[in-house]
Amino acid sequence: MGGCIPNNFLITGRPGSGKTSVIEGAISILRTRGLRAGGIYCPEIREGGIRLGFKIIDLMTSEGRILAHVDQREGPQVSKYRVNVVNVDELSEAAIGRALQEADFVVIDEIAPMETHSEGFKRSVLDALDSPKPLLAVIHQRTRAGFIGGVKGRDDIKIFEVMPGARAGLSSRLAEAVQKALSQS
């Protein structure tokens, strides 16, 4: 079916550009309109201003686990962190699977090198992309190859870039895009 309206909205931008804030803004706009968000987000773990790692959290249940940490002894290394692949597998499959069943739209923050060490995560991302439900996802900006490059190359996506100083209004544009996709499905 050519010319279909994309229902997968990817947010990209440089580190620190505010991608997560933009997605949080869109989620809260959509929630005030009675829509349910599901999926995952991966906040930093900080201690005394120092980033020690990341958590992976289920938006619907608030269950959280360690995604990657400086003190983790094993697992694939991404910069100074080691990824807990089992946690990412289990939590992303459960959270994204639940979102595809029960939520109105799916959130994945973020599709990045750390998370793509998990086969379960990659399968779940593809399930979300292939689903008729709208997807709001943050995607790693620099990566052009592999799994991330493949996601960026799909024809059912629309990419929004967060530019410094031009964040205002992007959350509501994303919320509108999700609502439009929902009204057409």
C-alpha cells in the first residue's frame, strides 16, 4: 500500500538537545486527551552529578531495571558502560509487548547502540514499527548502519530533528502526528 501516512515518528538530535523532554511533552499532551502511552524509556542513573549508567523502565507498570552501568562486570561494552542484555531483553519485550496490546501509542526512548545489543529489544522495536499503533521513538543520530540505519531507511517513518533553540512546539507537533495517525487507523 503505497503512499500510506507514516505512523512511526522518530526523534533525533545531538546528545543534550532535549529529545527526551520533547517526547515527555508529547506524552503528557496525549495523556491529557485520554490516550494511554506504553513502552520504555531509559533515564540516566546519576550520583553526585556523575552519570553511572542507565535504567530501562516500563511506562505502563513503572518497573525498572539496570540497562547499563559502569560497575557491571560483564556484558557488551559501550563506552564506559557494560550492558545488561538479559534485563534489556526481558523488560523491553514485556513493556513493548504490553504497549502493543493495551496502549494507544508506543514509546521507545531510545533506539541506540546500547539497546541494540539485545535481540529481544530489536525484535520488539520491529514489532512496534510494523504495528498499526503510532510509535514515538528517540533514535541515535550519528548511526547510519546496521539495525539503526535499517530503521531510519524504512518508508513508514517520519524523522523529527530536535535543533538547539527550536524545541518549543515540537511536542505538540508530535502529539498532533500521533492523533492524526490514530484517527486514520
